[in-house]
Amino acid sequence: MKRFSIFFLCCCATAAALSVAPAQAAERFPDGTPIDAWFRNARPIDVASLGRQFVVTDYGVVRDSTRVQTEALQAVIDRAAEQGGVVVIPEGVFLSGSLFFKPGTHLHIRQGGTLKGSDDISDFAIVDTRIEGQSLPYFAALVNADHADGFTLTGAGTIDGNGERYWRSFWLRRRVNPKCTNMDEMRPRLVYISNSKNVQLEGVRLCNSPFWTTHLYRCERTRLLNLSIFAPAAPVKAPSSDALDVDVCRDLHVSHCYMSVNDDAIALKGGKGPYADQEPTNGGNYNILIEDCEFGFCHSALTCGSESIHDRNIVLRRCKVGDASRLLWLKMRPDTPQLYEYITVEEIEGNARAFLYVRPWTQFFDLKGRKDTPMSYSSHITMRNIRLDCDRFFDVRQAEDQYHLSDFTFEQLRIRAKDTTCNRRVVERFDWHDVSVEVAD
């Protein structure tokens, strides 16, 4: 068996290193900034403490999986907003178009309860919103909360996007127009939360979204705990069904979630275009902690881009990866100035087609008249304490006229790959410590 490595430690030494890493990682972010105590104080929401509970069936909403009841459900939300309280979806299936939660309102879905999205796009309002790094008119999500500090979404029930009709329509359009995009075949997201602080999503199952599943925009101190997020890859692929899109956010904690979707599991966004860093609606993502999660099928467990301008202090740790196309994907847009820095991926085990994937991303390329190519940078990327089977270990393309890679660290890696090649010269200052990469049988 062919292998190359720096040196090899015995299993007991590796286990000891793994055992101390969580304590170290829990103390500071990759740039040395102390991790705030808020990240360590995750607790389940006590729904009883949130105020009066407004069970929707007490206010004229009926259990009927075929009848769209958007107006009746919105009326309950509006009633709850007057006093502050929790809108409760009880056992049964309740079909709806876009719903808008207001300050002081919460959503709780009981076990056996399902809030199901209409498969008719006309049941969704057109609003000014945020899509693919732009702020523009688009269809609202099924669940929307804007300027709703303290909003919570809890329970053991389900939010079902009912997306199959939308998916089939998208792929049918692609047969006629191979360049069909999400802006051509528009469809609603499942959950969209914007301009809000101290938000918590907990326990619910989010599935079958027509488009992105969970989208956070300009949020601070947001928790996602014990969620199950799913969209199929077969028999009908759910296009662009990202599990979580993080868009201009700060202080995000994702813990004990399961994600399996037909696109990226977690994608960091923030804007695109040659002057994206000057647009006030754009911005970076800072202090993101993702831990103890499980990834099923997905295009990537963690992706920076494609609409992203600055990501700093990102940690993905103690996770299992079942069937990802890539573990870490850095999408480098040649038409957008980007900076991805201080990203740590550690204590991971499982399977992915590529361990690290860095390539130019040219979808919707548009310099908008700019004559030069804005340079992008990725630096202080650390991948350690990882055991992974993959097709390709180091799928990184050099593009010196577009981006610069520096200060990467690989340590305590146990990799089995069909393609073990690694051109370390594409990274300036590339440190390796205790790395073993073996040719897979």
C-alpha cells in the first residue's frame, strides 16, 4: 500500500490528542479571540415561559391537509402579537402559504403536528428580501420573522416544504433552458429569519424545502439545536435545498443537528459582485461555532461562498460526515473580493469525495464594467484530528491571478484516498504535522 506522511503516532497518542482538543477549541476562536460564555450556555426553550399559547385550532383553523389556510393562520399570529405569546401547531397537517411572525411571537409545533407549505407559488407573497447575495423582490418563505428579537421555533413536529412540484418544475425548465437559475424558476424558502437577535430554533424537523431550507440574514446570537433538516437527492433532486445559509451573521451556534440535502449543508454567504464589499446590505460572518452534528448526503459539509465576501472565526468540530461531496469547500469568485480567514475544521470522521476543495467559482460571473479582477484571499485554514475516506485528498486549483492561499495547517490527519496527490506549493506557508494519507484499496 502506497503512503506518504510526515510521521506517524501510535493510536493511544492520537486518542490523547483528540481528547484534549475540545477543551482547547472551546476556549478561543481560531484568531485567539475568547469564545463568549453565551456559546456554552445552550439550554432548551421552556415554552411555558414565553407567554400565552395560541393553539391555532382554537381560532378557526381546521385540520385539513388539502385546504390552504394562510389567512386564518396569519390571523392567529397577529392575535398573538398583540399580547405576546406562542402560536401552537397541534397534531394534524395544516397547509399554508407565507406566514409572517412579528416581535413578541413564537412558533411551537407539537409532536404529530405539521405546518406544510402550499405547492402553489401564488400562495406566497412577493416581498423585499435577500436572495443569492442580493436584496431584491422575491417570494417570501413559508415561515418569516423580521426584526423579531427573541423569536423561537420549537417542538417535536415538522415544517414540510412540500417541494416536489417545485423541483419537477425546475428540472423541466432546465430541459428547455440548460442555464435556468433560481431567479428564473423562483420558489419559496422554508424558514427565513432576518435582522433579529437572540433567536433559537430547536427540535423541529425541517424537510422538503422548495429552495433553501433555513436562511439567516443579519442575525446575531442565534442557536440551532437538535434540528433534523432533510431534502432528497432521489428520485427527484431538490435543487438548491441548502440546509443552512448564513448571510451577514455574527455569533451563531449550531449543535446536535442532522443535515442531509441536495446542496450544501452549511453555506456562508454575504454578497457578491466586484464592489460587494462596499454595498451596505452586504457583510461578513463572524464567530460561527458548529459542533456535534451529523451530515448525510450533501454537496459540502461547510462551504464559504458562493456569495460571500468575509468569513472569520469559523469552527466546525466533532462531527460525522456520511456522504458529502466535499468536507470543506472554498468557492473563490473571480468577480468578487473575498476573504476567508481563521477557519478550523477538527475532530471529524466519515466519508467525502474531497477532503479540501478550492476552485474558481464562475457561476453568474459578472464584473459589471470593472476592468481589473478583484483579488481574493484564504488564510489561516486549519484542518486537524480528522479521519476520512475520500476519492481525492487535495482538490485545490492554483489561480494566482484570482486568489492567494496562505497559512494553511494540516495536523493529525488519517486519510484514505483514491487520489493522494497534494501540490503543497499552491499554498504559501503550509504546515504539516502528523499527517498520514494512504491509497484506498
